[in-house]
Amino acid sequence: MADRKPRKDAARNRASLLAAAEELFASRARPEDVTMSDVAAAAGVGKGTLFRAFGDRTGLIRELYAARLEPVEEAVTAGPPPLGPGTPPLERVPAVLDALLCFKIDNRHLALALEATGSDSPYDADHYDRWHALLRGALEQVPGFDAGDSGFTAHALLAAVRADLVEHLVGGRGMDRQQLRARLSDFVERVLGGQRPEA
Amino acid sequence: MADRKPRKDAARNRASLLAAAEELFASRARPEDVTMSDVAAAAGVGKGTLFRAFGDRTGLIRELYAARLEPVEEAVTAGPPPLGPGTPPLERVPAVLDALLCFKIDNRHLALALEATGSDSPYDADHYDRWHALLRGALEQVPGFDAGDSGFTAHALLAAVRADLVEHLVGGRGMDRQQLRARLSDFVERVLGGQRPEA
DNA sequence: TACGATGCGGACCGGCGGTCCGGTTAACGT
DNA sequence: ACGTTAACCGGACCGCCGGTCCGCATCGTA
């Protein structure tokens, strides 16, 4: 059921391609002006190798994105509080959203590239479903949320950390990481409890 | 300073093109498989005419979108309550978001097409700035919101009515218009005041 | 070392958005 | 009515991009 033995040069090329793609997406301003030929050339291999390794453009970007996201998913599904399971919902929801925000800030190149493929809406990605299910589950345990509410609320909260919004705030205007985290934190608090931060 | 006289056939062709594009975007499943040649052919004109009239693909879609959006903007900037100016913020913010949601539901084809151009993030559109400024202004008059909060909150609220989310809920799963409106309304209420709908 | 399987690479393809220019036609003065 | 002119039309054409293909090189193995 598992793929047999990948050849050594194949593995090497795969790694080169991932590294080259990573760097190109990080350096070029807009994801769509990183072409597949660019990636292949930067990695020092032919286009055929690129497409054999990743199937298509979306496959390549998904691979990069998944690799970066994995530590965060790990921390949430099996880590210590305040991210891991066993954390009280009122504490976990803000923590998860903060972690997601930081991830999006640091990896907006990839997140934007992923959305820019056009071949799939962000809502078709399987990791989206996981985040949504997690938040929904946590919200359902919060007093004042019924089952219907929590589903939409989870979507709305996730929408607040979408990559292009983050890019607009951090990249476009000069908002820095800490400011944005604070604003998101306040927002989440308001949604969760309604108690004012001040006054 | 203004364009002089458009020729009669030019105006006719322009109208045909808008109508053809409208219908194609509405009928085809995904926006990116409506090609410019398709639009020209459906309107019974050549591609040259299409591009002369609208500049490029983005220009065409923007025109369609703006035409549909105009009544809503009109109602908000110069209409009666609860949308128009002079409405108390606590009433106007939910009303505006509801109007925007309905617009997105009815025109998701166009909104999705606009985002799918890739040439510009939704946050670069000038109408986005108008909605943001409006909401921000209203929020600043609500007790418990300081100037910093209201800017981010406005972004977050607008993110909750983004076209692809709406499409995912209404198109993908079978959520109907009234359910979605109710959920958004609850969410906005929670953000604004924190008073629970029940209990 | 010799041999099969596996992977490599870049010429190639189809289709897209966008351009160009010779032919056509509307607008207007007479 | 008609000629002149400037604007407009249309579709062949271009450059580019994602993706394919297949003869050839390379790896792993006996």
C-alpha cells in the first residue's frame, strides 16, 4: 500500500525543488509570477522532474504549506495547554486563533500562493475542515452558543485570520505582529464572552 | 475631461457584452472557465471589441460588479434607515452587513469572478475601503470600542461575508438564505454588544 | 560489469489573455 | 443625398504558462 523505494537522486531532486520553491515564493512579490519553469530552473532540474514529483502546481504548493503547518497541527492535536486538548474552551479558542494568526503572518507567501491557484477554494482544503471542526467543538461547550451558532462562528473567526487580510494589514499597511495579535485577541474575547477589556 | 461621444454601435456592443458576460458567469460553474473569447462570441462581436471596451478581464468584471453593487451603495450613502446615514450605529452596522450578505448571496458569481482574477486582492478594491470606512466610523461611536479596535473589527466583520465563504455555505452545503442571515445577525450582535439572544 | 527499472530533461502542445491593423461604418458638414 | 473622416470592428496573431511525452542517462542490483 505504500510507495516502494524512491531512488536517491529522486529524493535529492525533490528536496531541491521544495527549497527552491520555498525561496522563490518568499522572494518574489506576487505568487503568480513564480512560474513552474522558474522553480525547476532554480532547483537545477527539468520541468518534467518537477511535475513528476508533485503532479501539478497546486500539489507543489500544498506540499510546502502542509510541511510548514504540520508543527502547528501537532501542537494543537497532541501538545500541552493552552493549545492541546484538555484546555478549557474559553482559553483554547483564543490560543488556537493566535497560533493560526502567527502562522499566517510568517507564511503568508505560501498561504497566498495556495489561494491563488484558483483550482480550489480555501474551503475545500482538508486542513480547513479540521480547524473548523476543532473550533466548532470547542465553541459548543461555551455557554450561550447553540449548535447552529458555533458552526458559523467558527467560520467567521477563521475568516478573520485569512491570509490576504493578514497580508493587507501587515504587508500593505505597516501593522506589526504584536498589534495585530492584540486586536485579534480583543476581537475573539468579544465574540466569546462579551466582557469588555476595559470600562 | 470627460469622454466625448461614444458611437451608437459602440454603446450597443458594450451593452451586449455586459449582458453576455453576466449570463455566462451566472451559468458556468466556475468563473475561470468563462474565457474572454466565450464572452465575445456570446455577444456576437470580436475579441478586439471586448478588450477595447473594458481594457482587460478585470475591467469587465469590475464593471459588472460595480453595476450590481451601485443600488446597495446608494441605499447606504443616501437612503432611509436602517441603512442610510442618521441611523444609530447599533442598528446600522447589522443592517449594512445584512445587506452586504444578501448582495453576496445573489451575486456570488461576480464576486468570485472578481477575486479569481488574481490581479488584485479584494482589499485593493476601492469599494472595500468604502465599506470599511463606513463600518469603522459606525463602530467608533459604539461604547466599548476604541479607535484601534474598530478598524480591525470592521475588517473581521467584512471577512464574515466574503464571497467564497458565502458560496461554501450556500452553494456547497445546503444552507439557505434565511438561516445564513440569522447566523450572521447573531454573530454581529455578539460582537457589538455581547448580550445573548436568549438565556 | 552488465542489465533492467526508474527517473530525467527539455522540446513540445493546447489554450489563455491580450494586441494589431486592414476593412467597415457611423456621424456630420454641405 | 453624398463625401469625408475619424472612430470602431473583427479575428488572425503573439507570448506565455501549465502540463505532457519519450528518447536517454542514471541508479540499484547480481
